[in-house]
Amino acid sequence: MTNELSVSSSYSSPCRQQGGANVILLARRVDALAKVAEACKEAHKESGIQQGGKFASIQLDVSDKEQIASLWSKVPAELRDVDILGKSIQK
């Protein structure tokens, strides 16, 4: 398994069907968060969609119970109406 990250430049469904998406990015590695956030912003820009396009990057180590417990307080209020939740954990 590689540590490469990819984001579809087509910014496809369900985000496109719903008129854009606001995204909360979570990762243990801050460098990975920065790469994905930039790719998301670029994909949103290229999509031409006017709605959505808000991105929050939050460093999170899922093995740390204190970080899990305090996660919601770190999510910006305007991004708390979550429609889609996904996870990916790599060892």
C-alpha cells in the first residue's frame, strides 16, 4: 500500500448532484492534509460549481481517545451539517 493520495478532478457524485460539497478532512499527518485540501480546492474550482467549496483540515490520530472526544469541537460550525461520512485508515 502506498502513501499516495488522489482526488478525482471530476468532482463527481454525490457532490456534483447536490450542487457542491463542503468537506472536513481528517488525517494524522498534517502534510497529507495539506495535499488533499489543496487537491479538493482545485477540483472544486475546476468544477465550476458555485455552492460548497468550504474545506476544513483537522489533524486527528484515531488511536488517541482524547483527540476523538474533542473532534467535534474542532469542526467549524458552518460544516457541522454532515451529509456524507467516510473513513480510511492505513497502517
